[in-house]
Amino acid sequence: MLNFNCGIYAITSPSGRQYIGSAASFTKRWKEHLRQLRNGNHHCKALQRAFMKYGENALTFSRVAICPPDDLIYREQEQLDSRRVTELYNTSKTAGSTLGTKHSAEARANISKGRQGRGKLPKTPEHRAKIAAAKLGVPRSPETISKMSSAMLGRPLPLETVEKMAKTMRGRAQRNNTSGFPCVYKKRKAWQARVSVRGTSKSLGVFATPELANAAVLSFLRSLEKEK
């Protein structure tokens, strides 16, 4: 059975311009338009200006087409396509889309607040551990590795990060690095401190022990932090 309260509508001003929309209930949709217009916060600024200029009684709400709910978007798009942009109050000529609509700062804040935490559950330590374990060992594509490398190129690491790296890497066997410290490498009977700055390798000197070389690395990174 066809629902005569469902379909495409038009709001027309004395100038002849129209706002085209679709509604599952003409009655409810018109009441919602009036509520926003009377409050002065209608999402369509052009229609709001027409309301302020001509008055509420000058705007007419008319049913353009009757259709089932599944056809609303299709039929609305038909009506939008049949009119020139200059004949419309609609900001977007895409049915069911807000593309091109400019929200106020308050509206953006409300949207952001409403989306916070949507679809997300609080991450407990156990949850975070499971996520980390699931990602451990997952191979990354060459494209992803290249993007990560480019993003990190030349970015100095915070001192706390470097010290954590030094602590976790100490004693861990690495390719061409047996010092147990990041940026510290064996060179004959001594230890060389070498860092990468903006994609360029920089030697900080050669030291008798890996601890002294590591101290030079940390001192250099401290100086970078002070320059920021």
C-alpha cells in the first residue's frame, strides 16, 4: 500500500527558488524545517535568509512526488537534476549528501563531541596487550615501509625514547652492532658513535668503550632537543 506521506518535497519562496528534499514523513520533516528556521539555525543558510526576508507565511511546502522509502534518494536526485543550480537553495546537488555544506564552529564542535568514542571500547592493559600481540610479526608492504621511513627521516628522537631504546637494546645481538647501544658500533679495537641526521650519517667520534660512545650519542641528542 502506497504511503502518501512519504516522498519528495519542495520548499518554495516568493522568488521562485526551491529547497528540494526527501522525507519518510512529510509532516514531521516540515515541522523540523520550521523549528530550525524559527530558531535561526537551519542547516541551509540560503533558505534561512529567505525565511528572514520573506517571512514564514511566504514559504510554501509542497509534495513533489510520492514514492516508497527505498526510492527516496533516487527520486530526490531526479528532482535536483531537473533544476538549475540558480533555482535551488540546496547547498549540494547530490541527494542525501552534505557535500559543500559549511558548518559553524559550534556545529563542528557538537559533531566532533558526538563522534568521540563512537564504536570504540575503552582499552584495558589486557586489551592493548592483545592488540600488540596480534600485530607482532605482521609483514608490512614495501610501500608502507617506504612511507614510514620518509615520515621519520631527519626527525630527532626524544631523549626519553633514546634512553628506552638503549635500555631495551642493551645486550641484544644486532647485525653490525655488538655494543648493545643504538648508534654505537665496533670499529677495530674501539667503538664509534654514529647517528643519522636528516638522512645524513654523522660521526660523533671513536671511543675506548661502548659506554663512552653511548654517552656521546645522548649528549648530541640533548643538544638537538635544546635547538628545537
